[in-house]
Amino acid sequence: MLAKSGLDLDEAPDETDDEELDVDIEEAEALDDPGDELQPRWDKHHRELLTSVLDYNLNTLSDLVATDQIDLSPRYQRRDRWKPDRQSRLIESFFMNVPIPPIFLNEDDYGKYSVIDGKQRLTAIHEFMRGRLRLKGLKVFQELNDKTVDDLSPSLRSVIGTRANLRATIILRQSNKEVKFEVFRRLNTGGVSLNPQEIRNSTWPGPLNELLLDLSEDATFRRLLGMAKPATSTLFKEMRDVELVLRFFAFREDWATFSGGMAKRLDQFMADNQRASQGALDEMKSSFLGTLETVEAAFGATAFRRFNPESKSWRKPVLAALFDAQMFAAMSWRPERLAPHAQQIQSAYEQLFSDAEFRQAIDAATNTPARFRSRIEITRKLLTEIVS
């Protein structure tokens, strides 16, 4: 896919999980068709995926960001930020004329661009060209350390602003959305720094996506996830909190009949509900927040966490498998019904971590249908037996 320079410019390592990889392998095998079938498919994909490749100078890129023609969308992608020394190394690379990996942009229905890959590079360029980045830690052009673009001579400002270029591959709005989504996924498996939820954000922006982002910032949710300082949390940085919200909505009505394909289910829910009505969104919000309240009433600070029988302590990391178990088990209860039994519930839940069936349902191949259903059913049974 992309040629990597010797510079550390990737925004994050590849986050592809086993399930995503399996999907990609299956699709790659499916492409191995007889020759008489391959040509029509080749032609179809070329018609449905329209791209444009442009070289922008740094002045133009900064202007496009400043006028919102390029949306860096701080809510939209991974919520991290390069530190000034890393931003400075990128700017130094332009002075050195070192090849920089291209950025990828997605054109929306209004002709504006969102960033599929390259947000940190664009942010660094914009900050420098607007005089807000003071260079530091430069090794080759050490004389530029502690300088902003405004401190440069006019000729040097012209060189960096008009002669330094960054290539952009733009996926045009006329492209078929299903093909476009597959491009995002292939970019991800090729090493570009997108994770599954960022791919969904890029593919299906709209009211549902905004709701997912809003709910991920809910105070109760952050408290249960242990995100007192979101900026330092991996869950926050990589939008795994947003994916947990989506996970709840995608399975809340029919978790008992889940037959496999966790990632595909999440993708399909985003696609089907991209433009959900305000009434539907309001109901979803109420359901999620109400269930969170019930989970907190029952499990308190132990929510979504694993108990270690050997050390007799609760581990800090949040498990998606336990999120499933507790959210879907608690969904049919009111907080005031479970709150009086909280101590008994938490004590009984501790005992489950010594149960072989429950441990298997949360420890290995957790997204298989049988284990997905098993952990929810076990938790539902526990609540029912205690409260009833």
C-alpha cells in the first residue's frame, strides 16, 4: 500500500483485531474468481470508486483547514494529539525535502473533505503555518529551533509555504458507499492508522454517529469506564468507548439470536441507522443512559471489570465481554430494584470468576455466538435469582 519513509510519521500502529483480519482474508479469497467473472467485477469497482490525487502546498492546506474545507473533526477520529516535538520533526522533514506519506480525504455531499488518514500531519502543518507551533528538537536544521513561521525570513517562508507539498488522495462523493467502506477497511489492514470505529465514523457520519459521540462523553459512562482523565485513556484515544455505545445499540434487541459476525453487525447497524429519526435517537439515548444507571446501582465501581480469585482483587481494565454481560442483563431492570441488593450482587459476581463456564465465555473467542450469549444469560440468571 503506502511506502513508509524512515520517519516516525504513522499516527498509530495497526489496530486490526483477529475478527477484522478474518473478514479481510475471507473477502480476499472471494476475489479469486474465474477469469470470465473477474473482468465485470473489476469494471464495476472502477466505475463505483472515484478518486482524485492532488499535490497541495502547505499554504493551501492550511487555508483549506482554516476555511473548514478540510474538517479535522476532533470528535471524529482518534482523540490524541502529537506533541510539539513530533510536529516539529514533520515540519523539519519538509525543509529536508523528505518524502511524506500521502493523506487520504473523503469528499462529502457538500464538496467538503473529512480526513480519513493524516489528521495529525494536517494539524501540525496548520499549527505551524498559522504561527502557533514553535519548533523544537530539530536535529538537522537546529538553527530553526525555538522559531515560528513568523520568525523566518520572507524567502524561507515562501519556500516552506509554496514549494513544500503533500499529496492527497481524495475519495470523491460520487463513489459507491459500500465500495468506499471497503477502501477504508483495506487502508486499515494496509497499515494506515484507522481503527474499526474510525472507519465507521468516516463511512457513516450523521445523527447516529453524533449520538454515539455524545453518549461516550456521559459522566456516568466515563465514571464506570474509569476515565477520570479521558485524554490519558486508551479507551478514549482510540474511540473504544464510542464502539461500546454502538455495541449496546447493535445488540440490545436481539442479542439472544446473535449468530456471528460481531464487526459486521456493528457496521450494519451504523449503515441502517445512519439517518435515524430524532424520535428513534431519543429512545436510544434514554435506553442507554437508563441501563447505565441500573448497572451502576448493581455493580458500582466493579462494573465491566474482572475479579481475580487468586489475588482477591478487581482488575482495573474494562472488558467488552463484561460490558455485554452486565448491560444486557441489567437492561430489563430499574435501578431502584437492584440497588438494595448491590452488595449481594457484587459478592455473587465475584464467585462467577471461579466458574469455568463463565470464565470461558469472557476469556477466549469472546465474540463467538455461544460465548456471547452464555455470559449474558449467566449474568441475567444471577440477577434474577438474587432479586426474586
